[in-house]
Amino acid sequence: MSIQNIRKEVMQTLEKNIDSFVDKFLMPIEKIWQPTDFLPNSQQDSFIDEVKEIQELSKELDDDFWVVLVGDTITEEALPTYESWLLDLDGVTQQPDNGWAKWVRAWTAEENRHGDVLNKYLYLSGRVNMREVEVSTQHLIADGFDIGTATDPYKNFVYTSFQELATYISHNNVAKIAKKQGHKALAKMSKIIAGDEMRHHMAYTEFVKEIFKIDPSEMMLAFQHMMKHKIVMPAMHLRESYGTKGSLFDDFSAVAQRIGVYTGFDYVDILKKLNTTWEIDKITNLTPEAEKARDYLMKLPDRMYRITERIVVPDTKFNFKWMIPA
């Protein structure tokens, strides 16, 4: 049997428990928070006053903070790309309404709320040029992305396990900065978004754990492949109006590192956590090639940490079209 067919068979085996995964890691729609829970109610007389309060508080947060929040928002808004990519995985595409497709749609529905609430908050803040933000969002969706996984579910679940934890860290650090600056509503909103991301991270790591039980060597090789080629960020093709594809990502990444929202050390920490969560040091019945992959993965965090220590984050003042001077 080909590797692709084995993967499909493993996905079909896991699919038998998809309802339990949905129940364990996703929330009933009627019970989960919605964007309006965190936004001024336009039907209330207090609406204008609440918007003015947001705008006054927003003046206290500097441009670097807003650049990161805009980048996070645009990344969350690119959900059409992520949904179509996940629906194309081997083992998901066989039937339009199979269990995995159900998972992907339900996951997408939860994630959709993040971009929705952040977008509205940016609009109310009065601190950013919303048309430029919208142009960047449209470009990111139109440009798509290639994360080096093709339709391989093993590689894709490594990616989502990593990326969901990365977004947790980013939103959680935004919450800390907002809280420190007295922006309590934004802090609470970012904190609860981070909570969603952590639940989703736990789900995808659980999928990988189950695959390790069934097909350990191929799962280990897939994990090695993803870390060897590095995890690219969903916003890798970020650009402004009239910019070239990806021309803005390095500047955005530098700002995120500069204010401590997401750094190279966070990347290394995520890898260490995945090694620990999946207990790769204890996995047995590996082929010689997979054993070498495990050795590589076990040694990689320390090596990457030493490299990260040498990285100098520029303090350059970047001029983003998204920003309106305070």
C-alpha cells in the first residue's frame, strides 16, 4: 500500500472518533462567546460614549502595538485560505460531508469570530487606516500560501499544532500589553481569543498523538520534515496596497519581536513543548530512518536557541500604511 493510502486509512480510523473530538475541543455555538459580547452595543444610548472611551484609551497604545494587532487581525481574517487548504487533505476530501470535513467547518466557524471581533475593534479604535487594513486582508487571501505540506495530513497536523500555539502566545501577549496600559476590554478580548487558540492547539496535538500510536515512523518523519523546513507563518505573504507579495512580512515580524508579542525564542519553546507533548523520546517501533529523525528533533531546540540568541532585532521605525498618527 502506498504512503498516501496508508495516511488515508489512518485518517479514516481517527474519523470514527471525530464526534468525540468535536465535543471535547470545540464549543456549542449557542454557548460560546460572540464578537458582540465584547463590543459597544449600537442599540444602547451608551454606544457613542463607549466608542469614545475606546478611542481615548487607544491613543495610549503606541504604533508598534497597533501594527501587531492589525497583523494578527489580517491573519485571522484569512480564514477562507485555511479552510480550503484543510478541506483538501488526504482523508478529508473523499466525501463532502465526512467527519473530517465536519471538524474543519466547525473549527473554521470558531476561528471566524476572532477576525470578526478584532476587525470591528480596530474600526472603532480610530487608530488605524481601515481601508489599508482591508486591502492587505484581501491581498493575503488572494495570494494564498504554501506551507510545504501539500495534502499530507501528518505534516498539516504538525503545522496546525505549532501554529495554534503560536497564535495563543501572540494573542496572550497582546492581552498582557493591553492590560498593563489600562485597556481592559481589549485585554479581555485578546485573552479569550488566546483561550480558543489553546483549545484548538490541544485538539491538533491530540490528532498527532493518535497518529503516532498507529503509524509512528511516518509521523516522526513528517514532524522532522516540517521542522527541518521551518514553520512558515500564515501571514508570510503580507503586503500593503501596491506592494509586492510578502514585502511587508519582515517588517511586521520585526515589530512583533521588538515588543515581545512573538519572538524567535517563542518559536524554540513551541518546538520543545511539542517534543514533550508527543513524548517523542518514548516512542517505540521506529524504523532506522525515523530514529534518526527523532534524534534530529531532540537536538534541534538547543541548536535553534543558540542561533536565536545571536539574532539582533532592528529598532528601525517602519512606516506602515495601516497607521494613523495618534
